[in-house]
Amino acid sequence: MADDLHVLEDRSSTIDINQASEVDLWCQRLGVSEMALRQAVADVGASPEQIAVHLGKK
């Protein structure tokens, strides 16, 4: 999964929680609910790397 995270991070340096397709993609990749993803973005910002660390996925 870490490799997938790096590939996707190269494509987008932030997660746009206003884009349903990005929310769906990141929820699937991180294995979390939309609510958990949105809370993580509120807590640490929209960086996929920081969110993964915050959620204990990395």
C-alpha cells in the first residue's frame, strides 16, 4: 500500500475533499470511511502523506 500512496501522491500533492472521485479513491486506498478521511483532513491538512501517518496507515 505504501507504494500505491507514493504513486498517487505524485499525481496530486493534496486531497481535494470537494471532489467525490478523490474522496472515494482515498477512502479506498487508506481503508477508511469518508467521515474518517474528512476528519483527518481537518486535523492535519490535505497532504496524503500526513493523513496516512495520522491515520496510522504509514
